Amino acid sequence: MRLQSFLAQSGIESRRHVIQVLEEGRVKVNDEVVRISSYPIFPDKDHVSVDGCEVKLSRKKMVYFMFHKPAGVITTARDTHGRKTVLDFFKDVPERLYPVGRLDQDTTGLLLVTNDGGMTNRLTHPRFGVQKIYEAVLDKEVSEAEAKQLAEGVVIEGRKTAPCQIKILGLEEGKCRVEISLHEGQKRQIRLMFEGIGRRVVLLHRKQYGPLTLEGLKPGERRPLLDSEIRLLGEGTRREPVRGERFSPRPFGSGRRRGGRGRFRSRTGSGQNRPARPPLQPGTSPPQNLPERQSSPEK
């Protein structure tokens, strides 16, 4: 288990703030300071402490909420500027919650809120390709050719976006309404995509997250997820990664390494066919004309 996940699930900090705690050198594993978030630990064997206090996995009750985020609300667990946050709508819930992913301050729509760190990680990781559907109102009309160009992927801040689906829904009072379906999303991706073709997003609303929709929820309202909805979300994150993704990292401990027992594999294989170099005696020069290393047959 990764140290960052362990600390987040222990209720010490949110997954994002855990990195800061690690960088400050406040975390010890078996009395040794560790600053690496991906450091592997075994909860049943290793001793983990923060600021000198022992940390253990909490056997907490998992809760899951669907929330209709209104405009002007910050998607974060805390805000240093005193602005209203998503968690201000959950002050009566005793569990320590955090939002799944982000919506911009001016973006409205479906947001999941939970205390399940594992589920949050799977839902937000691009390798699982959880579909998110948005509806946007643009200040100008968009042609089919421009929509196709954006759907194939564009470069935003040096990184190309994954392919998506864009459907033009129609024109209303000179403004264009479009539907965007994403499997992964960069920060402010939809707004920046349309800015690249000279369009401004006037309104942006997320109307679907995976199999879930906002049916029956007004802005600022919430409801617990049904057991059937939780199962659907879990099934969606256990399937194979979406086709065409740029990377697919292997989860820690999910397979044995090839090429030996060590962490790094030798470029020369196991070394069985390589002649041993004779030891250098004191006062002598390195041996010359060593036998050529045998190359492995071409495959």
C-alpha cells in the first residue's frame, strides 16, 4: 500500500494535503523520516507516525453522496480566503468528507462527495476512463469542423488532451449549446479548448458522472447514493483501461518484475553468458584483450 493512500485513509489529511505533510518531514515509517508519497508500506507490520503520534487505518463507515454544486462554490475541503466550499453543505455529516475530483468555481452540476479514498482514487484516475458529460453554452456558434477538431484532441499548456465527443445541440439567441463527453480532464480543459478556437464558455454544467445523473436534485441539494449506484461505480473502475490512453501505470504489487529479483533489470540479461573479469591485483594494470561478450541471438 502506498504511504500517501495509507495516510489519507487514516483520516490524517486529504490525499492532496498529505503530500505537504510528507515534504515537511513530519512522517516516519519505522522511526525513519519518509518524504516519498509512493513509498510502499505494510499496514499490519510497519509503524507509521505523524508528528510523533502513531497512525493506523481507521475502520470507518464509508459514505457516498451526490451533490448538485451551485455556481460560486469552491470544490475543496478548505479555503484560505474564506470562500464558500462544497463541504459547507455537509457540516451535519460526522464523517470526514472530501470531493471526488474538481469543478471550477463557476461550473455547476454533479459532484460526488465521500470519505472513501480508494474509490476516489479509482474514479479520478484517467486509466479507468470514467465518463463525464457536460453541457456548455458558448458566446458564438461552433461549426461541425471545429467541433471535430476539438474532439480529436488539442494541446493545452504543452499537453495534448485525450479524444472526446462533442455534439452541437443548437443555437439560442446567438449562443451555441454543446454537449461534451470526456473520459479524462485537465484543469479548466473545456474552457481552454473553446478559447483556443476563439469561443468563450458562458455557462458550464456537468450533468452526468459515469452512470449517475442529477435527476431530482436542485442546486445546493444532496442525497446519499443507493447501494446499486455504488456498485455501478465500483464496476466501472474495475474494467480494463479505455483504448487510446497515453499511459497505464501498473498498481503497486500487481505483478512480478521481469529480469531478475532486483528493482532494476540488467541491460545484459542474467549475465550467465558474460565472461567474468579477473580481479585486479595491487600494482598491476587492467587486463587487455578480454574475450568479446556474447550477444544474445536475434528474435
